[in-house]
Amino acid sequence: MRKSVKFSPEVRERAVRMVFEHQGEHASQWAAVVSIAGKFGSTPQTLLNWVRQHERDTGQREGVTSTEAKRVKELEREVRELRRANEILKLASAFFAQAELDRRLK
């Protein structure tokens, strides 16, 4: 299994820009992606994913933009943390309530 290579945002932007610049020289967008992906050392599908995301971010394609996806991820993380804190508070409340009941009976 190959180790995944992380590309910097600058490399991604340059590769996507090159796809749009050279798209007219090829029969299809996929042909341009295949041609350019080899030059950057990425797989064509990876580059196509970057192109599709760029199209969503610029409004050329329907879907969730990068900023929206990031915001949703942050909100989901916050919800998890709040639920965890709420569960801890419920357990603590039950513990102290039981301790109070036990104290009164004795």
C-alpha cells in the first residue's frame, strides 16, 4: 500500500488553475486532468476531486463549499463536547442527589 502524499494548498491551487487554463487544448476536462495529474505526481481522481471542489467553492457547481463543510465540522465537534459535558453534569447531579437522600435517611 502506498503512503498518501499531502500536497500543499499552493500546489493544489496551481494544479486546478492549470486544468482550467489547458482544458481547451484537450477533448474533455478529464483528458486535461489526466495530463496535468502526471506532471504534479497525483492521481487523476485526486486532481479531479480538487477541480470539483473548486467549482463548488466558486459557485460553478452545486454542492457544499469548503467553508460550509468546515463550519459544519466545527459545529458537530462542539455538539459532541456539549453532549459529553451534559452527560457529566447529569451523572454528577444524580450522584449528589443520591448522597443527599442517603444523608437524610441516616
